[in-house]
Amino acid sequence: MPRIKPTKKQYDYLDSIGANPYNSDDEENFSQSQSSLPSFQSSRSGLSLSQRREMSSVFQSRDKLMLAEMQLDEERRRGRCMFFACIVLSVFCMALFKDRWPDDIKKAIIDLLDDGTRNTAPHMVPGSTEEFINHHSSTTMVAPVAQSSSGGEAPEDEDDSYTNSSSLSSVVYYKNEDMAVLPKKNEDKGNDSNNEDVADQSNATVPVDVDFREGIRPPVTIVPEPTEEQKQKNKEEAIMEELQQHLDNLSKYLKWNLPYKPDRDVPVYWAIPLTGTDLLDRVMAKCYDLVQATDQVNLISGHEEEKILNVVTEDDGSKYMNVNLGNLSGVKRAQELRLASSGSVDVIRSSYLYEIALLFQSTAKYGKCFTMVRNPIERSIDVFRKLKATSENPVFQSMTLEEYTNSPYSEDNWMVRFLSNEMEGKLDEHHLDLAKHVLGRKCFIGLTENFAESIRRFAAYFNWDQRYSGEIVNQCMVELNIMKHLNEGDVNLGSMGPAVPKETYAEGTKIYETLTKLNAMDTELYKYSIALFNRQSLYS
């Protein structure tokens, strides 16, 4: 059996371990030893055949062992490279998808980092600030106010250099029940006035961020009164921080100009009351056969407290999830049942846009907002009609429209309040800016005045038109008398109070002026919605 010819590297390895059968020191001798191998074997002709075979087998085994070790070293190097590459890739993925981490994992990581910070805190040095704070752990300390030795305020150019205890007399401390007490220090026994000054400091307070070693004077920080320009800048920064926080809360809603993907996105209908929501509900339920999670509790009566997520089928064939998204407790229950990631719901309907965003937290799903917008003046009139017809409060039965517009019951800027999540208090321009930002980036717009066109756009945007053709849907809308309601200008179903003549609230009337003033921001947002509706026509 021929022997394996070793490489120069293998030859060096054999030579280093003293197992070189060729007895050569360089490449030339190595070649000579190879050529002299037959004579080497012939010189051993006195050996038995079995011994020669055994020696040959030993040499071959050593060669193979050396090759195996070299391959093992190469695999080890390759494995280390792969290990470090996996670590880098893992860190990159964790940073890229950190918003999808479960909340309990985030909390565990934060707690672990906090514990590590506390456990690695340096040891306190005797006489340091930490030791003083521990000695007076039951109190809180505040910064002193500097005064001159004569009792007046210290001038701005007064020397602030550190001195011995005599310099402490130039600092006046104010004491209250929350301040720590500094023990009396008196090094200069010969100066009575200094002794009295230092004695007066037996009840003085000291700042927590100074060193209390011998002869150190606490520093004095004077905070200047902010200028008007600084106040305005601080206010703008606070507004920007608030806006960013609201946008972060809505981060699970994708932009409307991103294509809809059924396996990733869930349509979220931001329901504005009395904008044709009931008509749209009928179209989605009966003409497109969509399963809805709704805010109308009467549609799922008796099922809203079930512990398992199910689909409730009405007598007319409409399908709804057994959750009530008309109140915050129902939204929380839907989150616990993992409604968004269930795969059973086609449309989520609610007025609580911010709270519905929580349904998508810790899931791989995203919301795609769409809504119907209506003239806020006409919507306010219908709110009044609805209250007169359905409210149990007797005050509405005899109330006139003018009385309603001047009463605290009249709505003011409903859309801006819900989009900026500011339900109470006074609204500013930045609330309107936030509402425009959310509506302009997150929501696909429909207009009540263009109801049929809006339905067609929604169907094309969310691929509902792939279920049924336009002719079938139009026939369905005719059978449901939806077109009749639209032709008559009645976009609301259910009980409504007597119709209000349009000349009663026509432009120029007192009622119109009052409602316009109350809903000035909603009116501006409505105009913005019309422009957005026209722009979005290219995407449907």
C-alpha cells in the first residue's frame, strides 16, 4: 500500500515531535529521503514482512492524525468566527425589533440593569457625601443661599474660593422641617465673632452634592430667572416632547400610503359618531361579509363578558366578535383576549384610537386606520337631535337648539380632542397640529358627503372588492335602502329627533356662529380632511 506523501507543513510538524521517518532537516534532504525510501526499506530486509507493514501503518497513522488535527484547528477557527458573527447579528436584531419585545421581558432587562448598577456602586469613602447622607437619612437637604459677612446678599464678583471654617460664616442657611442639620464646627477658638457665626450654623442645612471633608466650603449655585425667550423655547420643547410621546403611542398604526397586507395589517375603523357609521356597518357586515369587533354593545348583548374569544352571528347573518370596544374596560378585555392577533377579526371599530393601539402591542400585527369625516356643524345638529330622541335626561325634551348650543352639553372639537387624546381642558394650536399630523399620516379618509365613493375606496384599499364584484355590492346597498338614506340626506339610522330646517343654522345665523366658534378646530380639521380625501384618490 503506497504511503501518503506529506506536505512541507506536515513534514515540519513530524520533525518537531520527533516522529520524522525521513531523518531530513530541509526541503532538499526531504526530497532525497523520499527518493531513498526504497533503499531504506531494502536495508531493512532483515525485518519480517509483518514488522515492515506495522512500521508503514504507524507512519500512515501519524500522517492522518496530523491532518486531522490541522482540520480540527481550522474548524475551531471557523466556529469562533461564526460564534462572534451570531452575537453581532443577535444584538443587531434585538435593537431593530426592540419595539416588539414583550413588556415583561423589557421590565426584566431594566430591573437587571438597575440591580447591576446598584451592586457595582463604589464603596463610600469616610467623610464623603454618601456617608453624611446615610448619617442623616431621615432628612432632605437643600442648597444654601450665599450672603456677605455683613448680612447682605453676596455680590456677584465675591471670591468663591474654598477656605477654612472661618469662610463658612459668609454662608447663610435656611432651615425647615425637611432639611438636614450640620453639626457645629468651630476650629478658630480665638475668634469669638467667628465662634458665634459658626455656632449659628449648628442648625444650618447643606447641599447633598458637596464634599464635607475638613475645610471645604459648600458651593453656591444661583439660578437666573429665565428670559421670555427661554420660557418660549422651554414651552416649545415641552410641546414637541408631548407630540412625540403621542406619536410613539400610535406607532403600531402604519401610514396610510403603505400598501395594505392582509397577513400583517388589521383595518381599524375610527368611528366618529353620526357620520354614517351605522350605514357603513351594514355595508361591511352584509355586503362584504366582514367580521367586526364593534363598539355597539347591543349587537353582542349577552356575549360581552365571555372568557373565550368567539364570533357571534346575528339573525340576519351579520358577524361580530364578542368584545365591546365602546368603553375602556371592553378594550382592555379585548387586549387580554389578544383580539388583534387572533386572525378572526376583519375590522376593528372604535372611537378610542389611542387605546385600540394597545391591542397591537407585543404582536406582529399593525393597525391600518380609516374613518368617515363629516361637516362638524351638521354633525352637531344631529347630536342635538339624537339627544332629544334617546336621552333619559328630561332637560333635553324641552331644550331648543339655541339653548343647546349655549349649554355645557354642546360638543366642542370632538375630532381634535380624540386625535390629540386631550378630552378635557383648553385646546391650543399644537393640539390641532397633532390632530392633523395623526389624520394626515395614519388614516385613510372617507367623507360622509361622498359616501358611495368612500365605500368604493375602502373596498379597493383593503381588497374587499376581491370578495364580491361592484355590481353585487351595489345591489346589496339598494336592498338595504342605503342608497335611499343617502338620497334623502339621512346618514343616520335609529331614533332621531325632529329634523331641523337648514335655514335655522345657515351661515350668518347666531346658531351657526356659536357652533363655528365652539368647533373652530374641528372645522379647520374638516377642511384639511377634504384636501386629504382628494389627495388619496390616487391610491384607490
